[in-house]
Amino acid sequence: MTSMTAIELVAVRDALRARLAELDAIRATCEHCEHYAQPPMCRRFNAEPPEEFRRDEGACPEWRFDGVPF
């Protein structure tokens, strides 16, 4: 690891906190899945997802996030 200044350390910490806040806002449910671009249908399965996929994080093994947080 290379050395850093106190100012750089603060900047890195702030950047990581901001990124973590963005990631914490994402839920691994249909709402944030790239396959669920046209609710109520899932493009991956060409069907309406089961309730647990829309409610429970990680319920669908095909969940993918495209980077857009809404």
C-alpha cells in the first residue's frame, strides 16, 4: 500500500461512505432488477414474479442490477 496524506485519507473515507450509502439504498428485489424494467412483468421469465421475489432480498437467483438506482 502506498502512503497517503491525512487529507487524502479523509477524502477516501468520504468517497467510500458516499458509495456505501448508494449501495445500501439498493435492494436485491424486483424493484431494482434490470429484468423488471416493465412492471408487473419480468423480462427474464416473461411472467409476473412471485410475491417473495418482489418482497424478499435475494429470493431470485437471476437478479441483476444495471446501476440505475430506481
